[in-house]
Amino acid sequence: MKKRNSRNETITKIYEKTNRLIKGIDDVRREIDSSVHSEKLLQAEMDAISIKKLLQTALPLPKGDTALKKTDASEENQAIMIVDDEEMILQVTCLIISKMGLRPLAFSSSVKALEYYSKHHEKVSLIILDMIMPEMNGRDLFLSMKAINPLIKGILLSGWVDTDTTDEINTLGLSGILHKPIEKVVLEESILQALES
């Protein structure tokens, strides 16, 4: 009888330890899930803040604002090509360009943008490119377009660019590099400077 009780006690202890171990594993799993979820939420929140900032700054400015002045070039020659795989950034950038009185040409695919540019580069005054895109990055896209038209003007958009990358990009002949999130006034000024150069 004592052996049986001792055996039952041992089984009970093993069962309790196993349950604590399982609970500990579940707690760790929940903590990991929470951490991963928090990272995704943080990234989504940062994207939302960036888009909200652009949308807020895309509202019309008071009359007389110099950032809204038009350049002297003809409307035919004022197409601004925007290439970005983030749909919301693309839409907001197009809105800002339209409010400047310029004609945006939006592409979410770098390959399709290159196809269009190879056939119609004379209609494009400026190209605004995202640095990181799935099919072809902004650097390679710019170089491909520059092979078609050596006089191309371009602005590169990036969430993060280190000094070495900035130095390399500067040798490509881009009109500028803008760091995301981009404010409306900064984008407008960069576009006008690039068009007037």
C-alpha cells in the first residue's frame, strides 16, 4: 500500500511539474507572439504616421505660398514619373504633384515604369523613385533609364540610406535623395529645384 501511495505521489509530482513546464512554455510562446505582434503593430503604426503626415501636408496651402508656384516649362513636358511599390505613398505623392499643377505618372512596378520610359522618355521631365522595390531597386532603375536618356533628372526616396550609399548615389547624377517620411513642402521644393536645374 505504501508503495502504491508513493507511486501515486511520484506520478502526481511529475504531473504537476509537467503542467508547470507546459504553462511556462505557453507563457513564453505568448510572450514571443506578443513581441512579434508588437513589432508588426509598431511597423504598421510607423507606416500610418508617415502616410498621415503626408496626407496632412497635402492639404492646400494659403495663397502666395512659393512652394506651389509652377515652372515655366510647357505642360507637355511636365510629366513627373513616380515609381514606388507602396500604394498609399504613390497616391499621396501623386496628389501633391497634381496640386502643384504638374502631371503625375504613377507606377507600382519598376519593370513597367522602365517599359513606359523606354517608349515615352521625352514626355517625362522628372522621375521620383523608391530605393527599395521588389523587381528592381531604385538605383538600378535609374541607371537603366539613364542609359535610355543620359539627361534624365531623378529624385530618390528612401526610408534609410547610409553614408556609403549616399556617396554612391550622388555619383549617379540624381537631383536629390529624400528620406521617408517626406513632408509636402520638402517634396515640392525638391521637385521644383530638379525641374529648374
